[in-house]
Amino acid sequence: QQPVQSPQAVILREGEDAVINCSSSKALYSVHWYRQKHGEAPVFLMILLKGGEQKGHEKISASFNEKKQQSSLYLTASQLSYSGTYFCGTERTYNQGGKLIFGQGTELSVKP
Amino acid sequence: NAGVTQTPKFQVLKTGQSMTLQCAQDMNHNSMYWYRQDPGMGLRLIYYSASEGTTDKGEVPNGYNVSRLNKREFSLRLESAAPSQTSVYFCASSQQGQSWITFGSGTRLTVV
């Protein structure tokens, strides 16, 4: 029941855009996105709720397609600081607290 | 302003040894979690505690026990370590009614 992320890895030049997808075979209540820099803890980016709107955080935004049970993370005009591994975490029902099912991660490298 | 503090940061154990990973949070969060992170597997929930005095199993609880000592502290115990428990362990916490989680900096455990 682990969500599937794609691609597994992506390499960008500064200023390029990227899309990371997270797909589930089960109906979801919410999708969370976290970023983890090498050797550090994952850090919360944003949450997409069922029935909610697209969210944004500076040049990073995300959407949640309920029909497809898929969330996409959009990184525009990438910066060196965007490098890291991005994880989606999913909740199937409301009020599961932090009991998330995480995808396997997408490693993003931004080069000068 | 520490957030979630884990000790130790690194540990090497021999097969069959026992140890306890310590975790404390100073954000007055109700819920606490233990995740493990393995390459290509993302983060998997071992145990969680919705509130002081309660604990419950996550996805991969076998070989582990937990104690919610008080609201601040949540420890993870390996009674008889196995090489399959070599991993990075993250403690995390969340506030009641909020599902995003704050992670600690992790404990890198190697079982030889």
C-alpha cells in the first residue's frame, strides 16, 4: 500500500523546473510532502487535503487529483537549495495524526 | 528551541545486544512516533503513541518495544538486535488535530 513516487531521481540545472508524482492505489484523505537533505531529518513542506485547493510554498507548489489518487509536487526555477530527497506521505482517513505511509522518495539534484 | 531530540546519534551493536533509543520533544505535542528509514524504502512507521499512556503498532513493529514515559519522552527498545535492524531511526511528534510531523535528527544504528 506504499504510494509510488516517480521519477526515482532527477538532475536539474539551476532555473529549470521539475515535477514529482506520488500515486496511490487506495483512496486518500491527504498527501503530505517532506524534503530531506543529506544526513538531516525530513522537513515538512505542505499538506494537500481531499477536496482542497492547490497549495504553494514560494516556488514550490503541489496539487492533489482525487480521481487519480495522485499528487504532484511542482518545483519551478529550481535553486541549489532545492536539492534533497522528496517524500510524499499519505493518510487514508481523517485524523490519523502522523501515521503516514511514505513513498520511497525522489532524489533531486540541482547543479549550478 | 530544541524541537525533537534523539540520543544517541550513532550506535554500533553486536547481534543479540539490546539498547534503547531515547527521544524527547519540547513542543508540548500529544503524539509521538518512531520511524525507520532504509534505502529505497522510504520511512516506515514502527510504533506510535497518540497520547501519554497509550502506544500502538505501526507497519513494522516486530523486534521492537516502546515506552511513553511521559508527555515529552518516547523511547524505542531493541531487545535482541539483528542485522536487519540496521537502519536510521527517526523519532517524530505532532500536535493533536494536526497531522504533519516534526522529525528529530535521527539515530544511525548498525548491527554487526
